[in-house]
Amino acid sequence: MGWHYSKSIKVGPFRINLSRHGVSHSFGGRRLHVTTTPDGRRHLSLRLPGGFHVGKSFGRRRYRHY
């Protein structure tokens, strides 16, 4: 059985997201926002009227080397 944890802290237009995978951050408003994931990818999300949602990811995963 897996476990999950997430905490979000809002600082002005920025949002800092804490999870068991690491720290990510988001910028933007309700219609358009950009998120940087803990592994270095960026995700652009656009919400349009009528319930439409368009998203696009950029970049590659950065793997941790131990």
C-alpha cells in the first residue's frame, strides 16, 4: 500500500507544492498557469470557457543518480 503527502503554500501569484516526490512550483491564474515539477519538467496548462482544458509538457525527466 502506497502513501501520499502533499502541501501547497500560496505566495502571491506563486504556489509552492510539497510532496513526497519533492518540491514543485506554479505560477499563473485560473485560466493559464505554468508548473515546474520536482524532476525538472515544465507543464503549461490553459483552461478555456465551456470546460475545455489544454495542457502541454516540456522537457525531459531528470533522474537522480545516487
